[in-house]
Amino acid sequence: MDRSEFRASFAEKFSSLVALSSNPFVMSDPKIRFYAGAPFTSSDGQALGTLCVVDTVPRQLSPHQGNALLALSRQVQAQFELRKHLIELRSALARHSGDLNFKGHCSQ
């Protein structure tokens, strides 16, 4: 993996991590034993979330799988940004349409 590896967090021995060992999903069903997460942010750096993979069996990601997880998190980030831009465009269009309707009524 390249330097983006540092953006992803991988914990193969999930239940041995002190912060997570008391998590109900680790202690009882589904008894998670593997976690891999790749964070995604907004274009201005605001944390939006983490794309996670969990399993009940201890695993280890290969470099290829780690890169794939990072690529998927970038796709999730891109989808969030596209949705944000679509909402902004629809809002601007609605405002613009309202302005056109108002001007049309004034000229009659």
C-alpha cells in the first residue's frame, strides 16, 4: 500500500484492543473478530464517516484488499460530494425559477 495506508485502520486482533474489548458486538453476538475501516471526508476535510468491513472470523487484509477498501471509501466520498452538489444545483435552480416567475408576473 502507498501512503494512503495511514488513512485506513486495520485491527486483525479486534477483541484484544482495550478500547474495543468491551464493545457489545465483540463481547456477544455477532462476536466481531475482524475490523478494517477506511475513513472518508468532505472536500473541505470534514470527517463524514468510515467505510468498514467486519467479520466474525479473524482475518488479515492483503495489500490489494487494503487498496480496494481505500478505493471504495474514495467512491463513497465522491458519491457524497455529488449528492451535495446536486442538492445545491437544485436549490439554485429553484431560486432561479422563482426569480423568472416573479419577473414574468411583474411585466404583465
